[in-house]
Amino acid sequence: MESTFTPYGLPGEPGSDEFWAAAGAPASVPAGDGWATLFLWRGSPASVGFESWSQPVPLRRWGDTDCWYAEVVMPARLRVTYQFVTDDGAYADPFNPAGAGGDRSIAATPDAPAQPHWPAVGTADVLPLPRTRIRWTSGRLGGRRTVRVHPAGGGGPVVLLLDGDDWLYLHPAMTAFDSAVAQGELPAVTLVFLPARDREAEFGCRPELWEAVRDELLPLVAGSGVPADPDRLVVAGQSLGGLSAMYAALEFPELVSAVACQSGSFWWTPDAAGLADPMGGPAGGAVAARLRECPDLSGLRVAFDVGEHETRMLPHCELVETLAERAGATVRVSRSASGHDRAGWRHALLRDVAWALR
């Protein structure tokens, strides 16, 4: 007899050994203009928690078995990070080989574009780390942090990856950049993985971070022994990191030659954090206000990307994109098959850095 799970290709009685032996990553079937996607969990009550696209979805139990499930209706073209949330913690999907760190997994609808160069990394896998590390004690920012440096393809222009620890420990950027360089889709670059200690403080539109990068960090990179060309600096950032990258391009034009910006938080204003609805302020926030002063951006290349499902972010990003081009920057605009989610930004990161360095 056909069960709820038959359309997803799962055989046998739900909860049986045959059933669990066939369980895998979330499977999708067409549903209207999108997809119904089946999430499976074994053993205890739980819900599916998504990175940004949806509120948590409770799982239902199949009879008195150990099978818990949810059929989640997803729009077309979506890649999303998720985890199972139980009373005793949050866990990656044990049936899904695509992980993001130890407690998250990645699901994609069948029509989501492929992400070449990004390997499927299991939640128990340990990602490779660059051999070169810099112990940076910043006089301007305070505190100490470890900055990893990797010469992809032998090294070249510096690509500064904001939120660097995410690209080291959640998503294997070193491996992906190496692959893209080896396939001729990127020139050789030197990756600098810059971790954040306080994202809200460091990535707001303030000069301290970029003064410290210019005066402290880049000289350390130059002295690290890794081949690098800091005179061609590409800054890559997402969310608040994207905001900070664009701010650096506006206020430190002698430092930044290009920006790869994914889902920049262009709703940001100095008082946004205190608002009940931070995104409800003026479109484009502080960056749009600065761009209206018409700085000459004719020497700047900026690749903008935002998730096509980030409906509230789009007006802020669209205005900044328009104003940057009007100010003379060479601009590339794209939309990723995602919400506000690093899993959806990964391909854009490689593609946009490659474009920025042409």
C-alpha cells in the first residue's frame, strides 16, 4: 500500500529496517510552482530549524514508530542550511552527506543550480586548514586573533575573506578556491581568512577595522613568507561583512580595488540596532546616503549578489547597486537561489572574486 513516503522513493513500512536503509538526504517532489521536500529524523521529537528561510517546522511521528518526518513546501530554486532541534540540542541530519560544520546540513531543491568546486563535507569530517597562520594582536582593535593565509595556485592578489572562520570551519573555501584555480576559472590568489571578534562592532560603518587591516594586518601578511600582492586587494563579505566591504571601498579607495558582496546589510544605519524593525528604515541605509554624495568610483569593481528569496533585503540592495553604478563603479549584479544563507552564497563567492580580478 502506498504511504506518505512512497512518492519520495522510500520502500517498505515506515520505521522498518528496509525503510531506514533507504533513507538519505531530503528528497523533493513537484508541488505547485515549487517542491515538497521530505525531512526524516529517527527516534525522538524534533523540529527542522532553517538558517533564515523559514520558521522552525515541527516533525510529526508516524504511528508508534521511531520515524519522525515533515513535508516542507519549498519555493523553486532554494538551497538552505538546516538542523534538527530536539530537547537536548541541535544536530545535523545523519542521513545527509552534505554538512556545514558539525551540527548543520545543506539541502537543495532539484532546480537549484549546481555549486561546482564545493565538495560534500560530512559533519564528522575535519576541514583542511591553511598551513600559514598569523597571530595578530591589534593595537587599534584590541585583542588577539589567528588569521590563516593560503596561496591558492601559488598566490597572487589578496582576497580578504571576512568572517573567515566560517569559511574555514563550516564551508571549505580553501578547497573550493584551489579547485577553481586548478580549473582555470580563477587566477592564482592569496586568501586571507579574517575572523571577527565582534561582528556588530567591527562590521558597522566605522574606520577602525580598515585602519587596522591597512596598517597592521597587511604588513603581517607581506612578512609571512606567502606570495601575495596586497596592492590588488579584493574584499569578500556577506551580510554585515558585505556592508563593511562596501564601506571600505568607499572610505579607503586606496586600499580596496574590488568587492565581492553577498547580501550586504544595506539597511544598516548608526541607530538601526535600536529599532524594533532594523530593516524598516531608509532604503540603502548609511551606504546609500554616502553614495548620494557622488564619490568617484570609476576605479572600483563591485559584484553584488543577494538571495532571491530575501524579499526584505532586495529594496536595500537594489538601491545600493544602482547608486554604485551611477557613481562610476563597474558593477555586476546577480541573485542566488537562497535566502540569507551562506550555503547559497558559496558559488557567488568564487564567481564574483573571479569577475572582480578580470
